[in-house]
Amino acid sequence: MKFLYLTQIYSAYNDLFYSRCPKLIEASFEEQRISFAKDAFSWNGVWESVLEPYGFEVTQIICNALPMQKAWAKENDCAIDEKNLPKFTLEQIKFFQPEILFAGVPRSFDRHWIKKVREECPSVKKILFYVGTSSFDASTLRECDSVLVPTKWWRDEFISKGISSYFLPHAFNKNVFKFLAPNNRVKPQKITFSGSIGGYNGEHESREKILKFLIEKEIQLELNSPTHGVSQLNDLFQTFGRKVAYILIKVLQIMGLNNDLVRGLPVIGRANRWRKFPRRLVDPLLRPYLKPPIFGMEMYQLLQNSFVTLNSHISEVGNQAGNCRLFEATGVGTCLLTDARSNLSDFFEPDYEVVTYDSPAECFEKINYLKENPSERDKIAERGRKRTLLDHTFEQRSKSLMEVISSIN
């Protein structure tokens, strides 16, 4: 049975990946696919090996990796419209003829695209989307056979909206061990944070609050974030543009314009999904401390070499834990300091396998405790590592995915 996994990468990662390996731009589709898989960013390259035992022939497409897509187009003698990659992806689906289509990029495809897949790709029997943020369109998700989510809170939210949904947590990719260098803590007590900070709709406000508190308390942090590349001037211009778009959308909605038409409007249509009035992307206090983002194996190396890695969930997942950093950090053996959530004990034993905090003040206290008790830090890190490798790898998640596929009529 053929299984096609569609994914997408951050533009910052795309640029960084090809700048490090410029020769790959002219390489074959397969060479580029293997290189991305080796870098282990997100879920790249994980499904092939873990689904093979179930009889699946797995293919992965990174929809917005343009050099890779161009290579595929050249090798298969077809044209590619860079301005309409979903249309090109549809042609690839026709070529691969999968029975199962699993897309981790719901923002790139709308309900009309899904309908075209069903009409033009008769091989496709089941369409699954994976959603982990609030940036989604409910009408699109209703066209899927089911939506997979990283928390039970999201699952229940979708079901309440009439959307078929199943719980599939994030996991650790054991392939990273093939390329990870030995642990080398150059700075014995380095506290790291890698991830998004800010957000025009305040989706990372809780993170900002914690990071600003720690900086004010003179905790030395290493902050790697995609927002590093957004200049202050660019931030001001983009924020102004988003505010205008948000106001226009609200005016059109008050006037009674059809919601589908609103979503389809060029430039401003995406503002239909925003739940708050846009704010500045980067907090001025944090801006001086930001470093360039890191991804893939570089990020795993940083996590492994960290004394403590800080984690904070976005505010749009209720009070539940389930982001990818839980498993990435513990999997490589670092000590994870994460925000306390109602379901965290479903994954780890709090303050035994991972360290938890309820407030910025408690986060500060826990950091100082771990610094003063490095041997205890090491024990927690090791227990967290063992738990992840036992219960939270993609091998375990593949069993859950198979149950989902089997349950969908």
C-alpha cells in the first residue's frame, strides 16, 4: 500500500539548509530527499522506516523546498508553477498514486484542493491532516477523513466542531543518533531556548513573559529564534500592514460578506483566521538577546550540549502539554525545564524525568536549584532520556497511526 506524506519547512530553514549545501540545489530529487532526511528537521524522513513493517511504501514530499521540487519536475518531464505549488503537488499525487495521503501542511491546502484530489486521484482512499496550531480553516479540515493532533484538548475541540479527530502526540526521531556528535558541554551550565518568540497574535506571550523575567534576573540564556532575522523597521511595517488587513476583514464581515469570499481575498484574506488585533512581532526587551535560528541536527546538537533546555507551550493548546521539544530534548539526554501542564504526567513524571515550573518565578528558582545540584540535573536528564526512548519514539507512534488508519471507514 502506498503512503504519501506531504510536509513543509520554514522559509528560514529552507534558506539555511541550501546555503550550507549549495551544491544540492542542482542535485537530484533523491539526493536532496536523503539530505533532508539526514538533517532530521521535524518529521522529515521518519515515516519510511517505521511504516515499512506494516507493508507501506512511503514517499515524502517537502512541498515548498523549491530546488527539490524543480529537480522532481525536471526528472519527470513536467512543468512547475512556482506561484501555485498546491497545483504542482496535485500532479505529484497523481504520479505516485497513494492510497493514504497524510499532509502536515493544512495551511497550504484548502477544501477546494482536497475535493480536486478526490476527483482527480482515484487511488487516494483516505486523506489525513496533522494540525498543531490555531492557524487552520475548519471547512478545509471537514473535507478530510480525519485530523490528527498532538493533544487531547485539540482533539476534543475539533470533535466539538464536527471534525473527525484523533490524538497522535509528537515523538523522538532516533535517526538523529546516526549523526549526533558526542556530548560536549563547552559551557557547563548553558541554559538554552530554541523556538519561535513573539507572534503578531500573541501566540507566544507566555514564552516572552518567562524569558523577559529570566533576563531581568540576569540568567544567561542562549535564545535561538526565527524572529532574529526580522529587523525593527521591517517589524513596524509588517505590523502596520497586518493591523490594516485585520480592520478591513472585520469591516467586511460586519457588512455581511460571505466568509468563503473573505478567505479568498488576496493579501488580506489570511487575516480572517486571526483571533486578536495584531501586535509587534518582537518584544523590544528580547530583541538584543536573539540569535539566528537553528534547525535539524544543529538544533539537536545544541540541545544535547545544553545543561538545561527551557520549554514553553503556546497559549492556544489549553492547559495541555504536547509540543515536539518535550521529546527532542529528552531524547538526546538533556534536562528539560518545561511549563507544568495538566496532562504532562501522561508523558513524563514531573520533577523526576523532567523539571516543571508554574510561573516565571518558579522557573527562575528551578534553574538555580539545578545549577546548585548538577548531579541531580544529570539524574533527571538520564531518566527523561530513558522514558522517551521507551515510550515516545516514532516506532511507538506508528502503532497509533496504524490504529487511526484502520478505524477510518
